[in-house]
Amino acid sequence: MKAIDLPLQNILTSALPADPITDNYRRQVEQAVYSFVSPKPCSKATLIAYADELATELGLDFSTEQRQAWADLLSGNSIQAGWKPYALCYGGHQFGHWAGQLGDGRAINLGEYSAKTGNVTFQLKGAGPTPYSRSADGLAVLRSSIREFLCSEAVHFLGIPTTRALSVVATGDQVLRDMMYDGNAAYEPGAVVCRVAPSFLRFGNFEILAARQDHVTLKLLADFTLQQYFPHLGEPGKEAYLRMLAEMADNTLEMVVNWLRVGFVHGVMNTDNMSILGLTIDYGPYGWLEAYEEGWTPNTTDKDGKRYAFGEQANICLWNLWKLANALYPLIEETEGLQEILSAFPVKYKKSYLAMMRSKLGLTTSQEEDVFQIRHLLDLMERDRIDYTLFFRSLSQINAKNVGTETSEILIRETSYLGASILEPKMTDWHSWLAWYTGRLQAENSVDAERILAMNAVNPRFVLRNYMVQLAIEAAEKGDYSKIDSLYQFSKTPYLQLDGDDVWFVKSPDWAFEKPGCSMLSCSS
């Protein structure tokens, strides 16, 4: 086994105030951005999956003779000289209510790595308790670690801003978890996932300091964020803070519009799960739309309130941005600029969303009727339980100059979760909409071959449905990790049709709607 040298810098910890207490016990941490903490050693670190493309991007060698050394490093068993691991302190609004101090309860940041594309932070999730673990153990289970690994990379390859996942390491330890929060706790295999991102700072890092009226540390954090991640916005000051908020809002908007493009539902959009860089972060009870349903959420905790449902995600982004703006207010001390930025969000969102939906339909021009027709289409899809991914991908195959009733009926039958007898009386509405659609394509002089390429570039063929991940989890719990790699490989090219991918380009099976982990999920991990 070759030794590995992973040179990490201590940029954040060198610039911002630390918790003066170095003992690792649960507590309220004030006048500090982070606490130093060491990972908890595990019994037997085994590398079971790694992202080869990310490793290559970072210039890391994961050749066979290096695997055990990587397992030791990326589980937290081995800490190199010069590293100063730490956990971040932040607060957050959870389901609309201020929750006070939260923090990295089971995430430990190792430091910053200098990559060709810039500095990235390595973070171990599930590597043991921190001062922010509250009543939890700071560990993670194999189930949630596989979900985070696969989804982080899948979202990246879909072209959506996200944190990345480098690896999953099985710990050899058993972790007690109540998967469905129903009182039936059981031991599960433990694991650690290594996450990689330019920054893991969240809206909540600013919120906790503002809530405590610690304006000195708040300014230090704002200045650090500006200089490290938004240096093009100028020297720290009120105007630069406003420009930074505006860019954060734009990045958040880009992220959520892309979620809607591919049918992704984050599931738990608390302000402590919102990245300052507009990255998708914290993959817990996420899911992809099966049948189109704006009120759908995969999170069991949210099944009644549906606060974070698919169709609410843009509204929640704006709500969360208001909380971030409130946290920055003590540094700006005037509301006009903040209100102007956030009032622009719905206008920008409407424009961006409409452009995105036109691209999904292969439309190249703008017409006033588009808003109505897109709304009508989505209403039909929800009424008739049309699979979001299959429908838009299959729609590209429509012949703009020759679509008959038989073609449209095949399209709807093959993408609907309803039976043929239920669909039959509803087909008139579909014939009407498809007649409008093909007429619109003809008016644009749409060339089928060009349109197919354009539509297939924004409508994925492969999305990481929860039942697929559950199959990989069940195999992994029996020692078979091949399904993890298989799904990872398919995730790399979600817009291409590949040999063997037909098995995944189908509606979710009936059993997936009832099985835990396949449709509704909890935050248990």
C-alpha cells in the first residue's frame, strides 16, 4: 500500500475566528464560525465506490494499490500532518421556523485542496460527532451515503450546480437508526461519504451570527465570503454586500430552474441546506418526479404540509433568500437595496422558467400563448399521471408534420401510470394539445433532426429514480457494490441513449410506490 500525500490548506480556519474550546462535546458555540474537531476512527475502512471522473479532475490517483490508503484517509482514520479538521457553526429556519444553532452535526471539513479549477473543500460526512451533533452520534449509514454519492454525481452530470461526492467508505461499524421515525430502530452498516465543493458555507452561517447580534463575526464572514468566492464584486462594503446578495440570488435561481427542468425535488429546503454559491447541497429525502404532480414531495416529514413540494421550490428559494437578506441587513443598514434585489427574483424566475420550458418543448420563438399552453400541458400531465422524464424525452420523437391520433395515443399510453380504459375518454384533450404543438413547430419551420438534438440536450433519458438507488443499496448491504458503479456509469451520460439503458428508461414499477426508500423517505441517515 502506497502512502498518499493529500496537501490541504487551512484557508477558512486561518481567516475566521475559531471556537476557543477544543474538547468535543455538544454545546452552544458563540463568536466563532467553526470548531476544531477530529474524525472518529472506524473499525475497518473499505472503499466501496469512488467517482473516477471527479478523481481525475482533481488529479488524484485511485489505482488499486492506493485504495486502502484512500479508504483510511476518506473515512477519517488517517489524518495527515498539517490538517486542521473542523465543523462549521450555523443556524437555520427549518420548515419555516427558526431552529437556533444547528451546525455540522455529522460533517467534518478536512481543509481546502488546490485543484486546476480552483480551491475545493474536502468534507467527510458521517465521520463522528462534533459540538453540533446535539443528541445524534455524528455517524451515517451505508444507505444514506450511497444515496448522497450517486445523486451528487448524477445532478452534476445533468448540468446542475451541486456539491460533488468523491467516495463512499464502509466503516465496518453498525449504526442504530430509526429509518421511518416509527419507533422501529435497527442497526445498519455505517459509512462515510467524502463531499467536495468550493465552499460548504450556507445561508445559516450568516443567520446564526445575525440572530446572536454578533455583528463583528458577521462582518468577518461576509468579507471572507466576498473575497474568496466573489472577488470580482469589489472591496468589502455595503455596495459590495448588495452585489453579493444579488449574485447569490441569481445563482439560486439558476439552480432551482434546473431542478424543475429535470423534475428534481430536494425535499428539505431549510435555510441551513441552502448554499451561498447556489449549489445543490445535502442529499437527504430527495426524489425525481414519477407521475407529474406539483404537490409531490418525497419527504415523509413534509407529506401533509408539502412546504417543499416540487411546485413550491422556487417560492421557497425566495423565502430563504429573504432570510439571508435579513441576516445581512446589519452590515447594510438599509432595506431599499435588499428589497430591490429580492423583488426582482420573481420577475427573473418567470422569464427563466418560461425559457426553460420552451427549450424542453423544442420551441425557438416566443409567443404570448406559450404561458397558457405550457400550463395546460402540465395540467393534463398531472390529471393523467404522465411520467415527467419519459414524456418530454419521448416528445422529441413527434413528427412535426405528420402526427396522427394513433401516434399521440401511443405517446400518452406509454408515459401514463393510468390504465388504457381510464385514458381513452381523456385522449381528445391530448389530440387538441398535440395539434397546437405540431402547428406551432410548423410555424417555426422546425427541422425534426435539429429539434430532436436540442430537446434531447435538455430532457434527460436517465434520471436517478429512488427505486434504482434502493436496488443498489440492497445489493450493497449484501456485499455487492457493482450496482452502485453501474448506476454511476449511467449517470455520467444522462442525455445519451446507451446500450443497455432501456432497463431504466421505463416507468417506475408498481412495487416502488409502496416500498420504503423508493418513493417516500425520511431524513434518517
